[in-house]
Amino acid sequence: MKKLVSILLAALLIAAMLAPMAMAETKQITVGMSIPQMANPYFVSVMNGVQKKCDELGYKLIPVDAGYDVAKQVSDFENFGNQGVDCVIACPIDSNALVPVVDQLKAKGIIVISFAQIIENANAIFTLDEYTYGVAIGTNAANWINEKLGGKAQVLIISQDNVEAVVARGNGIQETIEKLCPEAEIVARQAGDNPTKGMEITENIMQQYPDVRVITGNNDSGPLGAYEAILGLGLSKEELDKFYIGGGDATPEAIAKMKEENSIYRATVDLSPFQTGLDCVTTLNDFLTNGIPEKAPVSYFTMVPVWQEDVLSGAFVPAS
């Protein structure tokens, strides 16, 4: 009898020891995502990629909009740490401001992955060379000016100069146009983070410079607003045929505009934002399976010019 009791007690002890292990094995992975601004289609596209991969792997996603507020983004990171998420995926508004709180998260065993702009102490980084990206966007605009407008045009640049890390992209756009189209005139360069701001900038500039025929942005967000503003001016078809609006990121919204009848949204540059979201979560899954490498892996986006003709012909097929 004593032997039977001993066996039962041993079995209960083993079961008690295995129970937490079983719970740990079934614990759902939670991913926090800090987005600078939900109004920017690029970030929404990245988030959609993150969401799809999280759904495939059974992870829970908690996205938060920082509203381009540095203090709020830092606070959001702190909240993620208090919530006990397993990973934070983020594009920093101010990289330096996030370094201390990222160290705090990593000390708790939370994985941090940055995309677009760099968080230098993240566990993995998906990024781009900002100036080179600006050159790609500016080259599209310059090609239109030279091929369609004889090298002469008044140009509006809708930038993101309110975000320090992205100023170099605007420089790449401006300097490329100035180099390839020396007779073009850049009449304004103003920061527009979303379609609403892009529309406001365009409406104001067109009042001051009604002969502007080229509008290019740091991304597709501002130009989407510019597109609506120009259509609202009631220009003739002949005038619209000369018009160029372009940007970068190849967001679904920009691709949709290119497909509209008589569209003046001429070009963008594909960074595969949806794929970036997939890649961030794939990397997280690899870290959870195989361990976190001592040196953070860095992956650079490819930059592929996408013209309206590519979209209409089916030569360009977006990832999402």
C-alpha cells in the first residue's frame, strides 16, 4: 500500500512539474506594433503584412498609432513592456528617443524589430538608404520632365522634413531633379505626412504657382492628397495630359489611382511594404525557434520603379 501511495505521489509531482511546461508551450505569442501614423498608407500596408503572418502563425497583434508624437511612441513602448508582449515591431519617429526604452524591453526578454527607419539597438532591422530612395523617386519625376515637358517644369515636392531621419530622402529627390533637369524650377518643398496634408499643400501652392505641372512626394501618402486637389481644379484634358504626380512605396491606394481613367498618378517606387510586414514576423518566428542572434541582422529594401503603364499592362503585380 505504501508503495502504491508513493507511486501516486510521484506521478502527481511529475504532473505538477509538467503542467507549467505545457502551459508555456501553448501560450499565445503577442506582438505589439508601433506605427508612426495610421493615415499613411505605407504603414497600413506593412501592418497588413504583419497581420497576415500573425494570423498564419496564431500570434496576436496589438497595433498602436503614435500619431507622429515622439513622447507617445515612447509611452507606447513602455506600455508594451508592462503588457508583457513577446515582440515589438516598430518604425521609429525619433530613433534616439527609443534607445533607452528598447534596452528596457530587451532586458525583459522582449524582441524588438525595426522597419524603415532604424532603431540601432533593435534585434533585427529592415531598412533602406534614405538618400538612394530619394534618388529613385526623383529620377521618375525627372524622366517625365525631360520626356514629356522638354526638360522645363515647375515642381512641388511634398516631403517629410518633419521627420529628421527622412530629410535625406527629400534631398535625394530635389538634388536628382536639379541634376537631371537643370531648367526645371522647384517652387516649394513642404512636409506632408498624409493625404489630407498633401491636399492642403497642393491647393495652396497651386494658388501661388498655377503653372506647376509636376508634384512628387517622399512617399505615396502626400501625393494621394495632391491627386485629389488637382482633379478638383477643373483643368482641361490637355493640361492634365502633361501633369505628373508620383511618389514612393507602391501602396495599394496609389496603384488604385493609377488604374483610374485618365489618371495623372504616373509613377511610384515599390518597396514591397506588405512583404516587409511578412518578413518582420517571419524573423520573429525564426528567433523564437532558433534563438536571437548576438548581432542584429540588417535587411535592405529593394527599390523598383513602377510606372502607370506597368500597372495597366499587368507587368507590375503588387504583393497585396
